[in-house]
Amino acid sequence: MPRVARAAFWAADTPSQPRPEGSNPEAPYQAFDCSMFTSSMAPAADQASATLQQEDWGDTTCPLLFVQLNQLLSTPAGLEWRETARWMKFEEKVEDGGERWSAPHIPALPLHSLFQLRMCLQKGTMLLDLDAPSFKEIIDKALSMQSEEAELQPELRERLTALLLRQPRHQPTKSPLQLLAELGLSPCRGDDKSQSEPRAQLSETPLKEQLRNQFKKKVPPGTEAAHVAVGEVEFLEEPFTVFIRLRRGVALGSLAEVTLPSRFLFILLGPRAKVKAYHEVGRAMATLLTDKLFQRVARQAEHREDLIAGMEAFLHELTVLPPGKWDPSTRIPPSSCLLSPHRRTTMHPQDRQSHDNRDMAAAGDRASLGHPHSRQELERTGRLFGGLLRDIRRKAPWYSSDFSDALHPQCLSAVLYIYLATITNAITFGGMLGDETANMQGVLESFLGTAFAGSIFCLFAGQPLTILSSTGPVLVFERLLFSFSQDHSLDYLEFRLWIGLWVAFFGMVLVATEASRLVRYFTRFTEESFCALISLIFIYDSLKKMLSLADTFPINWQYHLDNITSYSCICILPSPGHSSTGNDTLFSSPLAPEQPPTTPARLSRSQCLGRGGHLLGTSCHYVPDITLFSFLLFGGTFLSCTTLKRFRSSRYFPAGVRKLVSDFAVILAILASCAVDATLGLETPKLIVPSELKPTNPTRGWIILPFGANPWWVCLVSAVPAVLVTILIFMDQQITAVILNRREYKLQKGAGFHLDLLCVSLLMVITSATGLPWYVSATVISLAHMESLRKESASSTPGEHPEFLGIREQRLTGLAVFVLTGVSVFMAPILKHIPMPVLYGVFLHMGVVALNSIQLTDRVRLLLMPAKHQPDLDYLRHVPLRRVHLFTIIQLLCLALLWVLKSTVAAIIFPVMLLALVGIRKGLERVFSLHDLHWLDSLLPETARKEAEGKQPRKQKEVESNGEETELMHRRGPAINISVN
């Protein structure tokens, strides 16, 4: 009876079959290590878990495993090994047609296959740290080390050796060009001879199909291979099972689909059993080997019990999907957010109370990722300029790499993108400054100031990824300052010079006293309110500029096609020696054919107005095609930027093409829109760049004298408005710096809050003395600059999203942008072909991208979304929805107040309101619990410190406690399918 049971492939999962000898009736329950039943493997599982927890995840990382499943199939030519599935991190199957791979998906395993695999590991042969240079020697040692009970007869050993040494038939990944070539040649060449014959021997060297396999481009460097071979043979009466771990990676010739050093082998051969029984056990083994935790156990195991303990830990994390509630044939796509192995090892079942405390701690850890509260940059030194000196020492070793790291094609795309955004911003704010200050500061001053201040900042600042620019709040203050000067008969530029000198002095005081430490109080609430304000300013200004085109190129709303014959425009010239109201001469634009072309009646609009005439008619002032086409360019550029930026995750074209298109998305959108505009030849408003280096207002010079035009006491009185400007500059600069230095950007070279503020303060002296605009960090353009320099993993395994590696930190892109801005004065003949609606579309794109990057936007969407359609956000799991809405409404009210203050005569207190956001956030602790603020925002420094001190003994208690399982959605363990068959 025992032999019959073993011949049925240890059919412990079949109720109608007798249980094999020596089997444990509680084995299915032991797999879960639950508290109701005592598991004999619990001590080994605890030991494996302790080993994993003590392992330093940051120092030693297991190589990625490529697992290949070869199945023994019966063909007309005989038995043949054929590759049926493969794993990198997710499973890919060969489709039934045998010509293509499936999409990567999460493997769904029958629960019985895991129990059968567990029994295979318990009863089969296990060779750990085997030394063998070839696959033939591996097989010989595996057969020679069989136990006495499972030892095979010499004849069976020879047949089994010959069978295992046969060449498997791989399913190579081919490029589209190779597929087209094979499709064209297939009618001519008949059967495909490139594949090996069923009885061909395994080659000790790689085959041509392995070297040409396109899949090797997806394999990261350092990857090792694991081989799983399963099948049914008639000459075996008992299952032959062996698990082998090689001491070092060995290239096994043509065994693998791609040429990789092999580390693990698992072989399962036996008599005929249930349908797909061997195949499912092979899938279970391959899935185990791709699990990070089990792989670490398999690499460190010294005995069979260690490997079984690793499988126990895997079974302990399983998430069961009940039968009948889903379709087992459905392929679950890979998730974009997976639990890290480190989080899996540190996550233990806790009781409900400790679970709530851990939620708060996790929320605090999550929130702290976005804030440099604990960073070294913001630690107090207690010395004057101590923080500044520490910033310099921190950034000095990276200075040379700040230029060498920019030697990448992605930086060229970033330069062109940010350059066009910068000159558009310079023209927009320069034009507004000219209108508000009687051209005391105009477009030329904006170009020169942007180029000079930006270049100096990129060369010496602590965070050179920051883009300096004129901002909306600074423009509001400039307008109020000019109006005050006019009302009190003061010289605007001289008054502004003294304010700038005082601001520079106050800035130096802030740097000396390490006032940048106050940015620790800038939580998500303050940052997102300010970022949303600047983003809305970008969106509003772009739409406002487009709507103003309807005034410049008005649309004829009374136009009717039937009245086309009555529409005309004529030029009325004054008669010689007479007034224009007397005997004027009328010349019609549509002249008779017999009139000679040299008559004055053929004057153009500009010629007519140049001769003192004026236009008269119903069609003189209407150009409907210009306005309509400008809006088409505006919307088309915005949609093109958005679509091409997302092209990286498209399903079309190779990964290299998608990445290139995504990197140059904005440039391609601008070039396409310019090409359409040039093709149609319509006179859309174009980019106008100053071509002469002279002040916009001829009454001023390039150097502003501090005395002469204003009374002597102005230099003292100007300290009062300078305080407000200092608050504005400090808040604007440091909030942007905090946003750019968030830890989720994975910056490696550190921040420089004190050094950045010093550079901005010194630049205030130069720009004030030369009458150039004041500059501060531009939040939206700086975020766009960071986004254009994102680094992602070059090769991602099938089904895995490219890993975000950080930002390409360097100084060259910003420096090139501002140098190009300075020489734009000499590039007017080229830049004049760029339509302004195209640049306004880029402005809208930057504003929308920045607005969508903050949590406030997601919470605003929740206000308009029924509960059943709301996304699965972390804070919605732990904070009541009404509290989320209350927090959102309070933040929206603060944002609306900032907008009203900016747009009215009360704009003088706008800097104070920015500072008041920190106080409002402090007051929210009386409205919301610390638990809610942990998830919706982050704790202020004092509150976080008190909370951390209070949780230290609580954490020690949690380590010793055991309780309920963590939530299903929070754990994200491996999912399996319990088969009903």
C-alpha cells in the first residue's frame, strides 16, 4: 500500500487515497503556524525569521533570480523538454499556440501544490553547496547521493541521466523585426530547423538562439538562474526529487533561455499522476524561489529543516482567495506598490490596541519622508554662521560632480524645456512689471536679471536645481511700492534700492542666526497651500493671457454668410492740403480689375495708417481665424505635453523609444505646434524678445544712486517695508526649498538652506543697485526642472514598473538655462517664430502638473466623489471621511484667503499671512487628534518629540506581544488560489 501511494505522487491531497506512511495528519495546519495547533516546525521557523530580522538589508542584497520551468512533454518524435514558464519577479507563461509569452502576472497557486512541494522537500534528495562545473556532473552527483530507500537501478540511472541531459526547447523573445523576417521567410524554408531536435544532447556552450534572445535586455546585471524540471516518465515507479544549491554560480551551457550563472536546480520526475500535478508543483517551487525572503533562506540554509522553515514562513504570509469568488484563469496584473522585504520581516501580528499605535507610528514615518525635520542641515550649531559653514563643507566635495553628472542626454531635454519656460516667464512678468512701473522695469531688465541672478545662484547655491524667477507675490509688492512712490512723490528706483539693501541685511542676520531651522514648522499643510497658490497663479495667468487675445484679435459675432457681399474695409486718406474731416479720399480695398496696381488704393493696413489715413468698414477689425487658431495651439500644446509625458508607460514601441519621447515630451510638443503654425502661415502673436541692450525707460540708467532724488530719511523709513519683503522672500524661498528637498526625491548630495538664503540675500543688493527685478525660487518651474531630471532604472524586469532612482543632481542644466536666457537678446530672429499661445500651453501644463502632485488636489476630488468610487488611499483607511473633508475645507479657506489678499489692496499683508499659515497649522491640533494629523499632515517638531518620547516604552511592549493578523490590504502577502478540484 505505501508503494501504491507513492506511485500516485504522494497523493496526500486526495481524500480517497490512503495517507503515506510517516505522514503527519496535522501537516496542513502546521503550515500556518496558528495558535490553535502546535507546529513541530515552529522553532525552525522562528529561527529563520530571527535570521532574516538580524540581516542587514542595506548591506547585503540577494541577486535577482531568473527561474525557468522546463516540462517533459510527449511529442511524435519522443519525450522533449520544453520551456513552459519563466519568472523574474512575476510569472510569464508560454501561450497555448507556443509562439508568444503571456503578459507578466502574479502567480495563482493551488494550495495542494504547496503541500505536495513541502512533502517533496521533506522526502527528496537535498544537496547544499554542491561543487560541480557542468550539468552532467551535477546529475551524476545527484543520482549517486540517493538514499538507500530511493536508490535507482543502474539501468534506470542511465535512462534518467540520458533524459535529463537532453536539450530543452526554449521559447526565445524575438524583436518585431525578427518576427517579420521569419514571417516572410517561413513559406520558403518550410519547417523551422533552428530549434533543437528532441533527442539532441545539452550543449556545453550557449546556442545562437540564446545569444540573440531579446529577453537578455530585461535581465539586470548580476542576475543568477534557477532551473525547475518536472515531468512524467513511465519507467519510474516512485517520484525522483532533488533540490540542489550550487556553491557558486556556474554557466550550464544551453540549459537556460539566456546565458546566466546557475545557482539552484529542482528536479521532479515520477510516474503518471493527476493532471498537471507535476506542473503545479514546479510552479510552486519557482514562485518560492522568486520570493525574496525564501530566497534568502535558501541561500543561507545549512540543513533540510532550514529550507522547510523558510517555506513555513512563506505559508504563514499567504493570503487566500476563496473559490467561486473569482475566476482562477484570470491573470492578476502586477501591482505598482509592493511591500518591501524589510517591511515583511518586521511586520508581526499584534493586538488591536498596539495595531492602532503602530498605525500612528507608520503614519509618522511616512510623513517624515517628506520633511527634513531630522536632517543634519537643520540642526542648530550654536555659532554665528555655523549652519552656513556646515552647508559649505557639505556641498564642497560634490562640486566637481555637479558638472560631470550633467553629461547625459536627459539634461539636454531639461535645458530646452526649462529655457523656454524661463523666457516665457521672463516675458510675462517683465511685461507686467513694465505696465505696473511705467517701464522702470521691463522685459529687457527681466531677461538680464534672470540671466545674471540665475547663473550666480546655480554656481554657488546649496541646491542648484532651484530655478530663480520673478514670482506673483513679488510682483504684487512691486506694484504697491510703485503706487506708494507715485503718491508721495518719491523716486521709485531709489526707494526700492534702500529696501533691497535692508532686505539683504535682514537676510544676512537670518543666515547668521540659523533662522532656516524654522522650516521644520513648514508641514504639508503650509507647503501645499503655498504650492497650490503658485500653481493656480500659473494656470490663471495662462488662461488670462489667452482670453486677452479676443481683445487684440476680436471675433465678429455678427458675421453671417449671406451678408458677405456687404463686408468691406476701405482706407480713407486725407486730401492734400485739407483736413481729414474735410474732403477725404475714399479708396476701397477690393478695387476693380481695371485699376492699375500702382495706385494708392492698394495700400496695406500699415501703409494706410502710416500715411495718416484710417480704416472704415465692417470687416476692418475682425480676424476670427487668429483667435480660434491660437486657442487650438494653446490646447493642442497642453494636451501634447501631457500625452507625450505619459508615453513612458505606453504599450507601444520599445522601452528606449518610449523613454526618449517622454524625456523630450515638451520640446516635441513645442516643435509640433510651431510646425503647424508655420504651415498654415497665420499671423498668430509671436514671442518678442528685446534686441537692444538699453533700459526700457530711457529716463533711467543701469546704476541706481542711493542719494539725490529722495529725502535722507527714506533710507531709514524703508526698513519698515523691508521687513515685509524679508518675510515674503524667506517664506517663498524656504517653502520652495523644503518642497524640492523632500526625501521622496532621494537626493544624495544634501540641501543647503542657509547657503541658498545667503545667495538670494546678496543678489538682492546687486539687482536693487542695477534696477533689475528681485528674484526668488520659483516653485512651479523648479518642480518642473526636478521632474525633467528624474532617474529611473534602465532595465526593469517584465511586469515591474521602472524603479525611481532619484534626481540627476548637477549645476549645469540651470546654468545653461540662464546663459541661454542672457543670449536670447541676440537670438530674436529665431525665437520670433515661436507662437505665444504655444508657450502659454506649456505654462498651463506646468501649473497643472504641480497642482496634481499635491495631496490637497486628491482630497478636493474626494469632496465630489461618492464613497463607493473613492480610491483606496492610506489616510482614508484610518481617518473618518468627515474629518478628511473638514481638513480639506480649512485648507481651501486658507488658500482662498491668500488669493484674495494677493489680488486686492490688502496685498501688503500677504507676507504676514504666509507666516500665519504656520500658526493656523498649530491651531489645528485643537481641532484634530494627533492620529488624524499623522495621516493627513505631519506633526510639528515639539509634538513629534513628545509623541516619540511617549511611545518608546510602548514600542518595547509591542515587540513582546502577539495578537491579531494585520489587515489583508495592508500586508500585501503572496496570493494563492484554493482549487476546488
